[in-house]
Amino acid sequence: MYVAGDAWQQKRERRRTFQSTKGRPMREATIHPTALVVPVPAFDPSSRLASRAAKRALDCLIAAALLIALLPFLLIVAGLIASERRGQILYGHGRIGRGGRPFRCLKFRTMFVDAEARLQALLASNPERAAEWAIHRKLDADPRITPVGRFLRATSLDELPQLINVLRGEMSIVGPRPVTAEELLRYGSSARAYRSVRPGITGPWQVSGRNRIGYADRVRLDAGYARDWTVRSDIMLVLRTPSAVLSQRGAG
């Protein structure tokens, strides 16, 4: 006995369903004796591969264009860093990339050469700052940062050398915030989503207030992007980045 109506009505509904999916690949669906037959569109893995290829091509195009256009400015910044204090101009810190592969994430050096010693001295002498570091892995009025470095961080200009990471295939223009292996342990079940894509120079965290949002929200934004990104959403995030940087919302 059918519960969906008489045979004529079922036949009419089946014709309407098949017409609405005309031209789309189909796969078989499980048929229940009391239900209509509903064709289910098959998943096409080639569409995701095409999106990844388009994303990579866009990455290379944007990174190469920006490096060429900004070369004079990058040289000026390098000169300012070199004149401030001895030390390397570029700094590479270990981060985890796509597939869990480690890489050196490049930045302009914004800290004093003895930054680690300054940090440990502060944490040992100030329990409140130590608690702040334990929770956020960041400090307000960080004593490790140089005057030039403070400006570079406030405007996110210290991250421009990561365009080189993009050309190397280690990063993307848009993606989750690059994190260390130690920090990735705190992602829990979201770590798998993070490892499924390349980390980015900009992304949801960059345009959503940066340090103004809590750590749990940062992880949620990273994982949500990794699961749901599209080329269109990448373009929208790129367009939103300049205003977020210029407003310096949560920068630091």
C-alpha cells in the first residue's frame, strides 16, 4: 500500500522530479516501498579540483604582481629595520602548512634580537602577563617589539614577505592564520580542517577584528573557512582586507 497518494499522482510527481534534474549526473537512491523515487545528483570531485587549481593560479598572479609593484617600498622597510638594530631583516618562524607539512613563515623582523630573553623575564616577574600569554599567546604592549616593528605590526606590513611563501606553494593569499605545531594541538577536532588547506596571509580572522576576538572564535573562523571556502569567498576576503588593515582593527 502506498501512502503518497494514488498511482496517477505518484507518476506525475516522478516525471516532475526527473525533469528538474535533466542534464545532471545521477546516482541510484534507496527505494522505500512507501516513498517516491527521488534521484540524487552525484558529487563531482572534478569541480573541487578545478577550484583548487583556480585558487592556486590566483595566488601566484596576485603574489607576483604585488612583489613587483611593492619592491621599492619593501627595500625602504628593509633599510629601516637594518638601521634600527643589528639582526636579520627577514625572520622565518616554523608553522604548519597543508597536509601537516612544516615550513618557515617569513616576516620582516619586528622584535629585538634578545626577544626571547625579554619575554621570559617578563613572564617570570609578572603573573598577570604570564596568564595573558598562556591564554592568548600574545601580549599587549609586547616588550619584545621594536619601534619600527610596532608600526609594521599595526599595519600588517610585516607580513608582506609571506608573498614569497605563496609563490613557493607553502601559503595562500587567503586561508587560515598560520599556526605553530604547538598551537595546532589546541585546535582539537578542528586541526584536520586546518591541515586540509594552505594557511593564508589574510582570511576571516584578519578581516574580523584580529586580536579583538577570542581564541576559540579564531579557531572557529579558521575551521569554518577550511571547510567552506570558494574562489568567490576568497576574492571577497581579499577586497575586504585593505579596509581592515587601514582601520587597524585589533592589530598588534
